[in-house]
Amino acid sequence: MEKDFIPYEEALALKELGFDEKCFCNWEESWSPEPKHEIRMVLTTDQTWLRPGWINAPTFSQAFRWFRDKRGLVSWISFRIDLPKKYLWYITDVKDIAIRGGDYIFDILIESYEEAELACLKKLIEIANEQR
């Protein structure tokens, strides 16, 4: 089930971009007397008692919807008809459509849908950071 949620690094980047929606899970750095701390996912049913340092762990669907609604960045994953099991992704900046068409097309052939989702999410974060 963890594969449905975006990884810790991307969740942290979304927080820095202003993502603050309620999520089913959160990433936390577990306390340990050892020098190395573990990052783990925690199910959160009541967000009123979130600990400091916890990072929301949105699902991929929730993150993509946030980019659509808050940033005007629409994205989708597709596949190459001519190449079986190869995925690519697209991003359209709906606020920028009148200026230059608004399209970012990434015809990078990726082996799995999940890898394409993560690559697309990383590019959305990069674009949003450039727009700051």
C-alpha cells in the first residue's frame, strides 16, 4: 500500500511549495538513541495531534490533483502504442497556454507506470519551483 503514497523527499518538497491538505498517512522521523534515525510512514486518522516534524504523505492522486487545482499544472501518464510496456508523461500549464501553448511533453520511455508517475511528479515539483 505504501506505493500509493508519494515518497518522503517529494512529500517534503510539496510541503515547501505550500501543500497542507489532510492526508491518511504522514512521514515521520522516528526517534532513536542511535545516530541514524529512520523515516517511516504513520497512519493518521486524527490530524489534530500531529507531531512537529511530521510531513503529510499524500497519495499520488492527491498530489496530482493539488498541482491541477493550486498550480494549474495538469498532467497525465500515457503509453507508447508502438512500444509495449513503455510509458511517457505530459504536463500542461493551463495558466501559460495562451503564451506558448503551455505544454511540456516528456517522451522519456519508462518501464513501469509507477516509475512514470514518480518522474512526472518530480518534474511537476521542478516546474513549480521555477515558477516561484
